[in-house]
Amino acid sequence: MCVGQLGSLLPHVVVPSILAAFLIPEWHLSGAQAGLLAGSGAAGYMVTVPVLATLTDRIDARKILIAGSALSALGTLLFGLLATGLWSGALFNAMAGVGFAGAYMPGLKALTDRLAPGDSSRAITLYTSSFSFGVGVSFLVSQLVAEAWGWRSAFFVTAAGPLVMLGVCLLLRPVKPAPASGKLLDFAPVFRNRSAVGFVLGYGAHCFELYGIRTWIVAFWTFVAARSSDASLLTPIVVSVVFSVLAMPASILGNELALRFGRHRAISTVMFASAAVAILIGFFADKSPWLLLPLILTYALTVPADSGALTSGMSMSADPNYRGATMAMHSTVGFSLSALGAWAVGVALDAAGGVQSSSAWMAAFSVLAAGILLGPLALYWSRQETT
């Protein structure tokens, strides 16, 4: 399943990867428009994941996984063939996002349905952390192909990735979920589970920060590199790939810390640290890349370190009869705030002077810091006794 997910993720950040070098100048996009385009995939995901993930409580998630993977490949291919501007690009990116909605959380459900009973925390964390490794591969392939053969070729090549998950699906044994009661989109039992909702809201704060930086990391390092003559090795490709690949061990380590020291305590500590690092990056945005590099690498660890712990905490807190619905809510909130994070950073950049202004990047990283600080508040609320 982790290998299949790497294929599903190959098209995942192709738009952010080529945004600064190709789409912004060719389509004359503002920061807010660029954020809207990048966030359209998350928006498509957000709209459809409640239905698709909840369906996994009623039918084998493998079937949804097959359909989602096929649609993800199609949307990516159509972007490369037909996109000519903001709105057509957003349409096809949203289509790919709808497909991914049938691949990520249904994939997690397909995995957990086939695990032996017991503590599945590490297996879930391995699956969620492989997400970040897949994003790193997506950054690498997208930028290399775009520079070599043009940006449309990046979509043609990455569209083949979801076909890997289709192959994996053929290897999965069929599993029929236990009969589910209640309405298909009845989320009332999920909302009554305060512990699970706390992890869901914390995941939303995490996704706001994560997708905000993933959307703009290439543009930010392009700004940093352009101001320095001693950063020939630190290209946007190298930095964006390393930033993403570090997320996999960071997420696994974060979950191990949560198992050792307590989930709420470990997650909150990571979130506070991440906000602090974001502020430092913004403050030193116009300094040497060799000063910024350690901060960026630290940020690459703090941003994803809470991901596996949040998702496994949600899964373990969920009522088994409503795990699919809980996963649906988890993903809906997460990707809603992913789209918001990409757009909000773009708005901050526009408001403070644009991508060539150091003060604009201070504003952008301040927005990311403010977003992640909502996570500890959500976790604190979830532990309070109701009256």
C-alpha cells in the first residue's frame, strides 16, 4: 500500500512545483491566484472525500481506490493537454483532487481493514509518512521533467503514477466491511466523539501549515537563491525535494515520541516549535541561504512531525463502527485548510509586496505560524470535560 501510495502521489505537487518558474509568468498570476490554482486540488478533494471515505464503511475500500486512482490520472493528463489559464487549470487540478479523494483515505481504510486486530499505530504512521516521501518524488520528477521538456510534459509523465496503485489494488484480497447502520453522511456520532474531533481539528491546523509551505517552498527558495551568488548547489529543486523527503522520518519519529511521552503533549510541543521556526525563517528571509538552510531543514522536520501521531490518534479514538466517517471528517477538515493555507499565503504575499519582497515572506511565514498554533488549542479543548 505504501508503494501504491507513492504512485498516487506522483502528480500531487506538480502544480506547486512548476508554479514559480512556469505558470505564474506564463499565465500572469498574482499570489492569490497562484494560491487558488494550487489549492484547487485540495478543494476538489475536500468536496468529495466525505462521501467516498464514508462509503468505505459500507463497501470494500478497494473498489473506491480503483476508481479514484483512474480519475486522478485522467485529471492530471487533461491539465497537461488542455489547461490554458487559471480557471481551466483549476478545473483539471480539482478533478485530480477528486480522484485523490478516492485514493488517500480510502487507501488507509483498505489498509486498516486488512491489518490484524491490535495496535495499528505504527502501520498507519508508515502509510501516512510515506505520503511525504511521495511528495518529495513528485517535486523532483515534476521540476526535472518541466525543465527538460516543458511544463506540460510534467503532467504527462506524472499522470502515469496513479496506475501503480491500480496494480496494487489487484493484489489486495477482497474485504467486506461489517454492515453499517444509520445514514450515509451522518456525522453526528463523529462530532460527539470529542477526543477524535480534537485530533481532526489539530490535523486541520497541521494541513494549513503543511500545504502552505509545500505550495510556496519553490517560490521562496527561488527568491532566496536569486539574492545570493553562493548557492549554486542549493537550487529550488534540491531544497524542495529534501524538505519533502525529511518528512517521512520526521513523521515516524513524531509518532514514536507520542507513544513514549503522550500523544497530546508530543503533538503540542512539535506545533509550538514549528511556529517558532516559521517566524525565524520569515525574519531572516533576506539573509544568506547558508543561514536559512539550517532553519529550513529544521522546519522540514517540525512541520510533518505531528502528522502520523494526529492520524493514528484519530483512527484509534474513532468508534470502530464509524471509522470511515471519522476518516472522512479528518480528511475534509485537513484538505479544506490545505486549500486555505495555499491561498492565505498567496494573499499575504500580495498584501506585503509580492514574492520579491522580504517583508512579504515575513508576512507569509507569520500566517503559517498563526495557523499551526491553532492545533494545540484544539487538542487542549478536546481534553476538557463537558458539562
